[in-house]
Amino acid sequence: MTTVPTFDKLMNPLITALRDLGGSGSIEEIYEKVIEKLKFSDDVLSVLHDPEASNQTEVHYRLAWARTYLKKYGALTNSRRGVWSLAKPDLSPVDPKDVIRFVREQTRKEKQAKTNQKNHQATSDAERPEEAQTWRTTLHHILTTSIDPSSFERLIQRLLRESGFIQVEVTGRTGDGGIDGKGIARLHGFMSFHVVFQCKRYQGIVSASHIRDFRGAMVGRADKGLFITTGTFSRDAIKEATRDGAPPIDLVDGDQLADKLKEFGLGVHTEMIEKVTVDESWFKQV
């Protein structure tokens, strides 16, 4: 396929992909299955939705819209761990026009119900993709434009330490083949692996050539490689990282990096709303 389909045209391919995956799948599994079925060209897969604001590709973005609308329609469900499932195992193809009509009518009713509430959002949650959180856009902008390369390397060093790495050093220097640092990954306190890493502040798509260059620099120096970027990876880059017979390289893209920073509270803070309930039956048993 030579052009990116509109999100409504991705709805049924998405449903078919989930059916082929056994009824459920992660966002990446769904993505891979959809592009396999629709035979997207590399040019299409390389189109970014908004190069200035995030690393998300247009295909990822429109699939997010498709997931959101199908969830609102009741055709899909998703867990907190990011696994999406068919609402019914035998879910039949949908009419995208019916889905859009239903969701927009639901959104209109929600907006009408909130008219008298103070400080309500101008745009309902139903009007934006499930994964399109503004904090990711803000974080992406900070990481790619507001901090210098040495600060970014120190941030990755801190993140790896928080993740359980030991002896993490930033060693990046000109002529070092793209290796920015090294460390030792401990597995359950028993096994350890020597790892070299490259951390690339990037607003575009990392190509297979970047991975090959990094692998060439790491051979003989570590058990594994770790490539971290604020951008995203091309399909060929992902294949190159896991190529049979070659030293393995783990890939962390901008979204995964954001999730890890949020998980460890590194510059990203989550506010929880406390909910207090009184258990009347408990007092009756005292």
C-alpha cells in the first residue's frame, strides 16, 4: 500500500489482526499484523504524524484512533497492561460509518451532560486516541530540544541504574562507533550480562544502518547491546536488531522510554486521587 489509510479504513483490518492473534494482542503485535496484511511500503511506515511534537508514525496514530473508536463502540476492550481484545470471539466486521456515527453521538451527549460543570475539558476523552496523552508530547519536546546531549546521557545512566544495572558508565566520545556507555545487567541476582548502550536523541526514525553501525562497534566488547532513542525504529531496524547469528540488540523507542521514566518517577510524576470508603459491615463485626 502506497498511502496511509484513514483510521476508519483500519478498523476491520484491526479486527482481523486480533482474530488472527487469537482474540487479543499488544499494540505492537496488532501493528505488525496489520502492516503484514495490508502490505504497507517502507515509505508509508516512515511517515511521522507530527515530527515536531512526537516520534509517533502516522500508521500508529491512525491505528490508535481506530482502537479508540472500536472500544467506544463496544467492539474492543483493553487492559491496564496495554493488551487489547475482541469483545466477542466471533466479532464480525463492522460498518465504519456506523461506528463513527455511534461514537460521535455518544460524545455529543457527554459534552451536553458536562455543559454545566466547571473547568470541563473542551475536548472529550472520546474525541482523542486512547494513547494520545499530552504528557508524552511534553516529555518528547524536553528530551529532544530542552536538554543537551550530555544531560540526556546522564538521564539514561540514571534510568539504567534504577532498572537494576550496576557499574553504569557514560563513555561516549568521538570515534567510539556510537557507543555512549556500558554497564552490567543483573538477572534475578544470579546471572549478569555486560551491556553497551547507545542513547540517541532523535525526532525521526532510526534505520537499519544505525543498528548495523552500532553492532559493529559492540562486537567483542559486550554480551548484548541496548539502543535507546527518543524517536522510533523502522521495520528493517527491528529485524536487523534480532537477526539470526548476530549479537542481539534490545531496542527502546521514545514511547517505551517515556513509560520507563514514568514508572521510576524520573521527571514524570503521577498524582493519585485518594478515595475513602467506610465499610459499615466491618464495624458491625467489632
